[in-house]
Amino acid sequence: MSDFAANGLVLVSPQYLAGGGINKINDVVGPLIHLFSWPYQHDRHSGRIEVDSPCGSVFLDFAPDRQDGMWWTIAHHDPYWQIRFSRQTPSEAIASVTMTLPQLLGDRRHADCIPLATKSVASLAEGRGWNVTATAAGVIWKSPDKHCAVEHSADPYHPWQITHSVHDGLDTHWTATFTPDTPDRLVAQFFTHLASSIPATRVYREVPVIAQTSGSALISPAKVTTANPYSHHAVTQAALAHAQTRQRR
């Protein structure tokens, strides 16, 4: 039995294990609508949300009624490129991409509050302990637990593919794909947040079962007596790492 209430708020790291977060949709589309005044349409029956840039060159489509599970699409018209995220892709990483779209189009309002990735995926992966493997098709970086993979290849449709998969039959799989001409900095932006040590906030019942039960994820209460729950999570994380180091000796 879990120590957490089903509706209790928890912190989850690494972020790629946190799942999409049912109540995080506004974090992805809200800044575009409320901070940058991008026009949008919302179909209350299907839940679908369509957001367009004022110049008409970029659109974002949230489609929770898609049968293939690819709920998020971001597309640019000229040159054409497309990014797609499946249902369980962590919303924080998706939001890190959508919030940078105005800067990509030259709108630097609020740029001081929306930092851009400054390192390449390769540099970020190396710095965060991801394992790299060269293949005939390209390069694959894998997370320390081997479940999350970033593949960069000569694939004509999706040269960048990021996936999380655990072969346990549970709802843990998610996919992010990037077509040719997608700016590399958007891929790096996504990966920067995906591999971040900063935990994601979730309602406990939203956390994928594998993260709840396998010990692969660190989960701590979001409401604690300490002044900063993220500091509490970091201390717990450090204690866990220390214990694992001692076990290996």
C-alpha cells in the first residue's frame, strides 16, 4: 500500500518518469494565450485546443480524442517542420518548447523569464550521465535506468526521436518526434527539461504505475513542513544516492 493519498500532491524525479499530468494542459498552452495573446479555439465536447501564432506561421494542436495517442502537435509552415508528443510525455518538457515559440518568431517579451537551452543534446546528455552508443544509423543516448532514449539519425522523417518505454504492459510509454528542419535548439530545449533534476509536481494517482512501484523514481510529498518542498526532495535524493553508493562498495 502506498504512503501517499491518491489525490495528494507529490514531487517526482526524474521528470521522464512523471507521466503527462492530466491537470497540466494549461501550463503548456496558457503562456501562449495569456502572455503572448495567441488566438485559440477550444472545443469543449472533444477537449481539443488549437492555438495559432499571430503571424500564422506556427500552430499548436492539442487533440485528446486522437486514437493513436499523439495528443500534441506543433507545426511551422515555412520551412515546414513538425513536433509531436504522445499522451504521457511530461507536460513540463512540452511547455518548455511551447513557451520558446514566441522568441523563435522574434517576440522577446518575457524573454528574461523564459530561459533558452544553451547546450546541445550531446553535451547535456554527457553532463547528466546518459550513456551514448554509436549505431549504423546515428547516435543513441540512454538514461541511467535505460528506459528513456534519445535517437539522432539520418531518418528522413524523424531525425530526432525521444522515447520512454518499459516492457511491463503498463501505461508508461511515450514518444516525442521531430521532423527535418525542426530547429535543434527546440530539441535541446525539450531535453534540457526532460533530463532535469528538478522534480515534476503531480497528483499521486496520475503518476505512472511503474514510477509508483518499481523504485526507479523518487517520489516525495509536495506539502511538507520544510519551507521549500523542492529542497526537501533534493535532500531525499541525495540521501538515496548516498545509500546506493554504499551498497555498491
